[in-house]
Amino acid sequence: MSDQDQKPRSLREFFAQDPERADREFFGRVANPDRRGFLRNTGLATMAAMVGTSIPFHRNMPIGFVPAAMAQEDVLVGKDGLTLLNDRPVNAETPPELLDDAITPTNRHFIRNNGIPPEEVDAASWTLTIDGFVDTPLELSIQDLRDQFEVVTMALTLECGGNGRAAFDPPAKGNQWTYGAVGCSEWTGVRLKDVLEKAGVQSNVVYTAHYGADTHLSGDPEKLPISRGMPIAKAMTDIILIAFEMNGAELHPMNGAPLRLVVPGWPASTAQKWLTRIELRDVVHDGPKMTGTAYRLPNRPVAPGEKVETEDFVIIERMPVKSLITHPANGAEIGTETEVRGHAWSGDRTVEALEISIDFGTTWQAAELDAPVNSGAWQNWRAQVTFPQAGYYEVWARAKDSAGEMQPFAIDWNPKGYLNNTMHRVGLRVS
């Protein structure tokens, strides 16, 4: 990808530059030979879902057409204020100030795709297969999941393993996420553990393998864009969901409708979207983006720019302790008194303390920190701040978790730009 490709673009710019490609990437649309409408309804269901209803006159739509409801600057389809980082596949992050809600609204939850989303996402006909080393292979509809297992709703934090990659120097390849590849929405579904127990987990099982209905960017149906998994011990915990609702409604198409895994505390790449199959394996899963250097770190500290052999990389599991300032926004002009607030989280742990500094780290003030609403949720925090006089200030935030680990001012470089948990800073002009 070129530097130009990595620059954030608005939806309008995306469609203006290459409307046919934008149609394919965003809606999965292929136009009729006259460059109007949808060929054999390809992608029509996706566009209809994004505008919230059917489109009776879709045949009249010219190629590259963006419905007016989606056409505002810097607004992705069905999303509010997200920044587009990449269009093949579609990836978009949320500015920190738009993550101020205690529970992330669906229209502000980030998008991380690895392939092309499926065209048909009919919940009524969707099935999930559980197979591999199980006593009883299962094929379940979404209604079967609702009927046969306890349905639960939990606030669960998802974060891309590359969140913060843009801050690495020298630059690491990949989407240049800043802070916004994270969210904590309410997810409704059934516990993965309960479904696996019904299938019967055999004693030789080591790892899960997850498969989705998205297709490889090449268009080759024999290739998978991503298929990751996790140790069976992690899979059998109580807070991993097979989810069919997000914030009390159907999943957003770009967030995995109609069925996905939600795996809090680990890289969100383990939380397969458009979920169709879970296989139990007697070896560590070796699907796409499980091997090589994908979602892996060097097994030792390395110098910036150092070449690391593939065999020296290890799989990322839990995410590190981290916090985010969501108010005030970076660059805001404020008075001498304000509330500073945000969120904090730490993999499979809880956050025990959150501190802020307004004097470049010389002194620190404890913030009021809420307990998580349930295991796997981020924790909301706030602090009242009085600035001594007018001028430029920076607010820094750092979290400390239940194991005593604290966010650093800087972290060691790594070749893939993963797990950047440096302190979040916002600059403010006080008058």
C-alpha cells in the first residue's frame, strides 16, 4: 500500500476517486452492464441494511452512487464520524472524543475487515457448524442458539492488536491506527463455552479454529482472508460470546452480521465476524493470520528497525493495560476548570487505578474509577481539573492494572506495530 493509500479519506472522496471499486468494497456491488442498479441483487441487501429499509428503485441507481443518508463528509456507511484508513479491505477508526459514551454506540464502533464481507447475511437461514474433535458435531441456526442455550447480554471490549500502530518509529506496515480501534458495546448471544460443552470437547483438544463467510481480497473462493483461534482454556471461559445482537439490535453488517464471536481482552482478530464454523483442533491452529508474523511479537526486545526471523515470533494473547481520554478532545479550547474523562481496560484483568497529569508527568492526580459493569468491559473514569492559569497544557492519563502493570510513557518498538499502550495525551488551550 502506498503512503497515499494510507491517508484517511472521507466516504465522498473514496467514491469520487474510484466509484466502481468503492461500490465493490463497501457494498459488494456489481453493476448491470449499463452501469446502473445491482447485477442479480449483488450487494443490494448490504446497502438496504445500511440505510435501514428496502430500496424500491435501486435499479435506477448509477454506479458509484452513495445514498444521501450516507453522504456526509467523513461519515462511513451506517457509522458516525469514523475515519477511513483503508478501502481494501474496509478499515475505519473512531476519534477518541467520539468514544465518550460508557457503552459504545453501534454507529461509533470501529471497523476492522480482512476480506470482502459476504453479500447474503440473512439471519433466518444462517447456520453455525461446530466440529473437529467433538463428541457430537452440531449444526445450529441462530434460532437454535436462542432456543437451546442461555441468552446473555454483556458489555465487552474489543480492540485491534494494531491499535496505536501509527506512533511507531520507524513505521510499521499495516493500517495506521491511532487510538480509535477499540470499543465496548453491549453484545447479546450465547456463551461459546455452553455450545462447546454441548458438542462435547474431547480430551486431545488444544485450540479452536474460527471460520467466517467473508471472502479473500483476491476473489479466490479457495482462499480465506483470516481464520484465527485460541487455546481451548480461553475458549471455555464465561465471557466469550457467539453474538447475534449489538446494543439491542441486529449486528451492523460491517461488524459481522448476522453472527460473530466476541472475545474481550485478546486481539479482536480472534473474534471472527460472519461466523460460520468453529473447529476444535488437537494442534495450535494454523489458519491465515495465525502463522508467520501476523498477530505475533518477537520473543525478545529488539532494536528499532531490526530484522527478526519468523521463528522468533510468538502469538499475542492478552492485550496490555491501556486508557483513553475521551473528553476534552485533543486541541480543544476550554476554561480553567473542566472534567476530564475516559475509559481504561487491561486484557483479562481489571484496572485498579487511573491517574492524570497536567504538568507533563511531574505530579499525578487520582481519577474516580468505576468498576467494570461485568468482566470483559472497560472501566469508565473521570476527574475534575483546575488549571492554574491560561496557556497550553497537556493532560496525560495512565492506568495500572490488578497485576501492578502500568502504562508507560514509551514502549519498545516491534516490527508489526502491535500492542502500543503508551499513555494517551491530549493538548488543550486554556483561556
